[in-house]
Amino acid sequence: MSENSSQPLNDPTIDFSRKWYVMVAVGAGVFLSTIDGSIVNVALPTLARSFEVNFAIVQWVVLAYLLAISTLMLGIGRLADMAGKKPIYTTGFVVFTLGSVLCGLAPTIYWLIAFRVLQAVGAAMLLALGLAIITESFPAAERGRALGIAGSIVSIGIVIGPTVGGLLIDAYSWRWIFFVNLPVGIAGTLLAWRFVPNVRPLGGQRFDFAGAGALFISLFSLLMALTLGQQLGFDQALVLLLFAGFILLLLLFIAVELRVDQPMIDLRHFKNADFSIGLLTGFITFVAIAGTIILMPFYLENVLGYGPREVGFLMAAVPVGLGISAPLSGALSDRYGTRPITVIGLIVLVFGYMAMSTLNAQTTAWGFLLRFLPLGVGMGIFQSPNNSAIMGSASQRHLGIVSGMLAVTRTVGLTIGIAVLGALWASRVFVYLGDALDIGATNAPPGAQVSALQYTFLVMASMMAAALFVAFWALVQERRSRPVAPVG
């Protein structure tokens, strides 16, 4: 990729006057995929009662969706670079909408899980290609602003998903959380078919089936290990075997990619600093924010004593902060460059996580918001220019796979954050408890929970400091390599 980074990203045949129609089409796909992830979480207790199954079974309504999305996006990105993004993206709307209707009609929990996988196939097509389509549909000078708006749409979906889900379940039934996707899906399909540019890729390309297979099984092994590790413990033989499978298959994937003429992922991409540093620092921020989101409800309910409604309003601070700051930082990055803005965002995140480490059992609602809101603001400031730097480092022919890699980095980072930081917090609860009582960490005394939470946030702050160091080093190197204008 680095050898192609100087090439113009935008096809000269693309009509930029239609760019906002493209944004609406992509926004509809992003919105559907995002809101569906958060809206179903609210319905899990209702689904367990309706189908008369336990939580261990009903949670696969969520897990099957996440596993399918995460493992399919890279393959879809590569196929889009070969066959074109428009037909795959439009098909994604059709598959997602059909899957949603079938989910609403599911007669048993097992049919619902199967239809969620079908729905996830469509969602993977939408998520893997959304940023690539925006990147080639907007002039390079407006890319950061456009990607920032897409980030705001993600935040809107996260914020309103639980609220809409609760209202639909109360007023009608759980089936309507899937039926509600039908009008948006139909509109999105028509918009994508009408306005998304049909950029024709170069011919003569071959799909790397060996590399794709190794990568698919490797990612699946990692995600299953993380998922089962939360339930069974990370020291169980099955979990360790899955981690070992992930490492072995990842090494096999790298070996295959170094030998084939047209690899699934050209490993030379990682020589580009904007690409490799952007993925690394973005991955770290997703790990930390996932750990935050999974731990905060327990703190707000178990320690501070708030009810579910109050918790929902307080938790909305992060996506609201992200939704406000993302378009602004994207526009600033178009003017001043991506690297300085990402550094500012990481600085805000470092201070935000340090502030979160001071939470205690006496923290007021306003005190919580003053600590929590900077995490959303920092993520918004960082994410838009970082995404712009990653997508801007790709040549036209690699936009699909790079967009897919960015999406996979997000989903895997979120999965790891939930599993690893959740386990870290639970282990510290029992350290501060002083003995191994046969109770769950969430049932421990508030003092132990708070001490463990403060420790975990200090770890997150250290992670952000490491990401800031890497980003700042890249900024210094960028400034040093910039040619000096001749005097006179």
C-alpha cells in the first residue's frame, strides 16, 4: 500500500455532487447494524422468558451475530475489491432486511439464532464496506468530516437502541425489534442501488481461498476463546486449546500470504505508518472503551444504587460526547492533518481514564458525568482523523480490504476489552476482598468492587498512555520527514 499511497483515492468518474446521497445510504447501513447490536441486548431477558430457555442459550442470539460479523468482514472486503463494492453493499441491505424479518418470525430460539447469523452476513457486508464507499465518494479534502459524520451515526444508534428496544417490547412484543428494520432496510437498498458509485475494479484478480480460510478459522478460534473464557475461566483446557489454535492458524495465514501472488492481505500494507499505527492505536482505544462500557452498569447499580433507567441516561454520555466531537475533529483533521488531532484525542483519553480511576462509593451523578463524558469526547476527537488516516493510506484498489480490517479491529478490540478487562476487574475484586468466598464479583461488598474498578481504570490509563506515546512518536517522525521549504 505504501507504494500506492500517493495515488488519488477518488475515481475521476465519480460524481461528487451526489456525495450526500451516498452518505445517507451508508448512514442507513451503519445505523441499522449499530442499533441492531444494542437493541437486542435489551430483549435478552424477554427472549429467555418467551422461549423458556436459560441465559446460557439465549446469549447466543448476541454471540452468534458478533462471531459471524467479525469473521466475515475481511473476506467481504477482499471480494469487494475484486467484484466491486456497490453490488455487495446493496446485497448486504437485502440480506440484512430479509434476516431481520425472519428473526421476527422465528418459532424457536434455535431458529432465531440461525436467522441472526443470516442477518449478520448482511451486516458484515454493510460494516465492512461503509467507510470504503464514503472514502471514494468524497473528495480527499472532505474525508475527515465525512468519516466523522459516520462516527456520529454510530453513536446515535448506540444511544437510541436500548430506548427504542424497550419501547417496542413494552408496547408490542420482542418481534418488533426486528420488524422495525424493514422500512429502513428497504429505503437503504433503494438509496444504495441509486446513488452508491459503481467503481469497477481491475480485472484478473484471484481470491486467496487458503489465506481466507486460515484467517477465518484463526479469528473464530480467538473470539470463541474469549467468549468461553468469560463463562468457563481462561485456564480451562478448551479455552487454552482455542488460543493455541488462533496462534497456529495466524502463523499459517502469514506464511500463506508471503507466498501467494495475490494475497488476502498484502502484508506490505503494514510498512505504511498511517496504516499500522492507526490500526494499533485504534485497537487499544476500542479495548479500553469496551471494558468501560461493560463495567459501568455494575458500578452504577451495585455501588451507587441507580436503577436501569438512570443507568441508561448516565451511560449515554459517551456516545453523546463522541457524536458531538467526531464531526468537528474530522473537519479539523481535513484542515490541519490527521496526526495532530489524533494526539489531542489520546491526551483527552489519558486524562479521562485517570479521572475515572478516582470514582468511589460517594460519587454523585454529576461527578460521574464529569469523569465519564471526556471518554466520549476523546474517542470522537481521536477516531475520525484516525479512520481518515487509515483509509487515506489505501490505494483505490485496496479500499475494501482496508475498510474491512478497520472494522475487524473495532469488533475484535471490543470483544477482547469485554473479556480481558472484565476478568481483570473480577480478579481484583477477590484480591481486595481478602478471601475466596464463593460469590460472584458483582455480589462482593461495594468497597472491593470500587477498589478493583480504580485499579482497572489505571490499567486503561496506562494503555492510553502507551497509545499516546506511539502516536506522538509518529507525529515527531512525520514533522522531521517533512521537506523544508527553500528560503527566498
